[in-house]
Amino acid sequence: MRQDWFEHRDELEPDMVFRHRDGSLVMLDRPVPGDGTQWYVAEFWNGSWAWMDTIVEPGDLLEPAEDPKEPTPASPMAPR
């Protein structure tokens, strides 16, 4: 069963990556000031993260996802 991120919004932290309900990948940046639920996010677009002050509600987050910009242990770019 998928987690309802609106119900677990207090567990959200900056830099967490999620699949958005529109199919895109988003990375949490910072909470929207004065709002108890909304977050500014970066969107993964054209191979990199783009910060455009996009705002999402926790209920729009479907599931956690891997950051496609993080090197994997099998990658030659991974720290040793």
C-alpha cells in the first residue's frame, strides 16, 4: 500500500526525491513560508535538476525515488 504523504508530511525533509502524480521526478527544496503543507521543489528535466519555485502539496507525491544524479556504487563516479 502506498504511503499518503499528506498524512506523513511531518516526515518530509529537504533533498528527498519523489515521483510526482504527473509522472515527473521532484526533489524537495524547502517548505513554503507561512504554509503548513506545501513545498518548493526542483524538477528533474533534461538530465539535471531545475529550480523554478514549483510548489507541490504532499498529497501529490506518489512514492520515494532514487536521485538520478547520485552515482551508484557500480558507477566509476562513485566515491571509494
